[in-house]
Amino acid sequence: MTRMPSRVFAALLASDTGTLTSAELGERLRISPAAVSGAVRYLSQVHMVSREREPGSRRERYRVHSDQWYEALTSRNAIIKRWEDALREGVTSLGADTPAGRRLAETLAFFEFIERDVAEMMERWRAYRDEKYR
């Protein structure tokens, strides 16, 4: 993650409520509204923060959720699936016995391995979290 989204994310994570407005972020971090906007746009796209409207106001608040790490990793699963599909097609197109096909097959095996382990780890995390925090 680049510097500005990292700073904005850290500010939200360190706030008592887990929510801040654009103005509050700009003030705390001493950055421009444009910098806040760009950082929040990136963080929203990768599902690390969400936008909420203040009731009766046009002002938006940005929120980091307590389970945001879980959500961020879960959303990455769809991306990994697309990579796996593309790698499978590549192996088929190039041939599994060619040097390039073998490289793609090994990359595919890596992502399948990671995906399996992350899924198992997420199950363990849910059980641990439920026991510790609920």
C-alpha cells in the first residue's frame, strides 16, 4: 500500500470510533482534501474502509471495521480465482511440457496452495475470534 492510503488507514484504525470525516482526516494528518479523497478511494476499492453518510448531512464518514482484515483477505480470494483461471488457460495454451507452461503451472500450484491455506486459516480465525471477542 502506498504512503497516503497507509496514513489514512492508520488514522482510522487508531481513532476511538473507527470513523472520521474527510475534514477530520485532513486535519489530523495535515493533508489536502484531494489527498484524503484519493486515499479513501483506494481503500474503498480494496475493501479496507467504507463510506457512510451522516444522517441529515451531505458529509461522509469513513469507517474501518473491526473485521476489516478478514474482509480484505476474503475479497482477495476472488482476484486469486481469476488469476488461477488465467493461469490454467495459459498452461493449456502453451502446453504443460513447455518451459513457459511449466512456469505457469508452478505459479498456478502456488496460488492453489495459498488459497487452500488461507481458507483454512480464516476458518480458524473465525473460531478464535468468536471465542475471544463474543
